[in-house]
Amino acid sequence: MEYDGGACDGWLRVNDVFSIGYYRQEDLAFLGRAVSDWTSFDRYFCAILGPTFPNRIYQHAGQTDRIANTPQLSQLPTIWDRLAARGLDGRYYFTDVPFLGLWGRTYLPIGRPIDAFFVDCAAGTLPQVAFVDGSFLQELTGTGADDHPHSDVRAGEAMMNRIYAAVTRSPAWSRTVLVINFDEWGGFFDHVAPPVAPIPPADLAAGNADGRLGFRTPTLLISPFARRGQTSHVVYDHTSVLRMIEWRWGLDALTVRDATANNLADELDFTQRDPTPGPVYTTPHVIGKFCPISPTDIVTAAAPNLGGRAYWMRLRHVARQHGWRV
């Protein structure tokens, strides 16, 4: 199972005095503590040196058919197709906007509201593979539960902790792997240069012939089989999660990227298992202060390039057109 915590992708209005700021470990009530208790990574990169949509498409498809946050429908095959072909149960939980709506009606049958995720966790009825997305529309106002600019990072910490608590207290915990990652990041001052990887066909068609991974992103591996308190130095990226799923269920790779990516399961120790739920973290409940929406964030028919965060509004419109209840 994977939870994508969103990303602080370096998008700023004009000039932000916090553009190269950072949080101390004690400032982060969840990540600041969980990183010391579970398996973390210092060589986990996002899949492409690009923005949100291409990296999120990579999470599902192992390649991307675009290099910008554009709303046209995707025809790329995904991990959900591989699971369905084998008769395995996959489920996508979303909060306000379903990213899988970018595939039109294709994955409507596996879509669930996020409240269903917490119900399934409590009942021990999670599917073989689950993906959980937080809210997106609040990025426009600064009231979202994520780490984007204008939001209160403590709200993002609380959201991740809620996911973590539901999984680790679930009756299915003893056989579960939880990956917490971020789609991409604003690491423009990172001293670690992204490595290169094979280029899938869709990337080439979309104009991505560079081959570089994106910046490093925070990632946690949480499981009874996870090595506690360890930091891995192996190179991983979003397709490593696909590789783990494919390895676990004997599925064919989607592209050359997930076929050659390092398998995230290599960080698990199946000879030992700690069935205890794991540490309990306390995070404050906060709601970020409302930030007025800029005119560049308003979606209109005459705004095909979608300024600001308006691409989430456009995606919601596309999802609605194809039957998603949003």
C-alpha cells in the first residue's frame, strides 16, 4: 500500500522569503520522529525531473505521456491493469480530486472516498494493493493537509500520521507494507545530482529525452518486515514501488523503467517480523490560515495553460465529466 503525501514543489508567488527555508526535526511531529523509527532513504528520487502530473503518472504507469500539468486523458497502461488481469484486488482512495480521473472512466470501479480507507483499515479488509491520495483543492487557499506553500506543514504531518495510525492498528497490519512518499519536491538546492535511468517510449513521444530522475524526495518504508531505524543508501525512485508490487504478485513490468528499477522489497527482512503496531505519534490538529486566491489560480475556458494551482480544478472537471463523484 502506498500513501502519497503531496509535495512542496518549489512553486512560489513572485518572491518568497522562505524559498530556501527548512524545518528542524523537532518541528515535524510525524516525519521528525518516524524517520528514526522506520526505514528511510537518502537516495530515493522522484521519477522525472518535472512537475506533479508527470511524476504521479509515473507512480501508476512507469512512464509519462506529458511533461507538464495538462488535463488531457491518458491512455497509458497502469499497474491497475496488471492487477486486474491477474484477478487481484486493487483500490484507489482519494479525498477531493481523483488523480486516476486522468484516465477517464477506466478506473472508476476501483475508486473509493478516503473515508472508506479508514473503514477498510479498521475492518482488516484492505485490498492486495491500495493507493491513498490526500486533498488537492485546498492548495489554492493554504488550508490543505499537505506541505505545499501557503499550507501549514503541521496539517500535512497530521494527515500522514492518521494514515500511519490506521494501517499500523489494522487487523491486517502483520502482512502489510506501507510506503509514504512525495510525488516531487522543491529541492533546487540539493547537493545530490539526480542519476539517469532508461527512457520509456511514452517519455520520448512526450519530449522527455533527458533520462534523469528528479530531485530526492522524503520516503518511509513501514512494515512488520521493515528494518527499524535504518537509512538505505540504495538508489530508488517511484518505479521501485511498481517493481515491488510486480515482484510480490508475479506481474509483468509496465516499461523498461520498472523492469530495471531497484526493488523496494530488498529493504525488507522477511526472516524477521515484528508484529507489534509500532510507535504512536501525536500530531496537533491545525487548519492553515486562509490565503486569498490569486487571479492566476482561476480556471476559465480561456486559460488552457492553467496558471498557479488551477490544474487541480481542471482535473476535477475532467473527473466529473467521466462519472467520478467529486
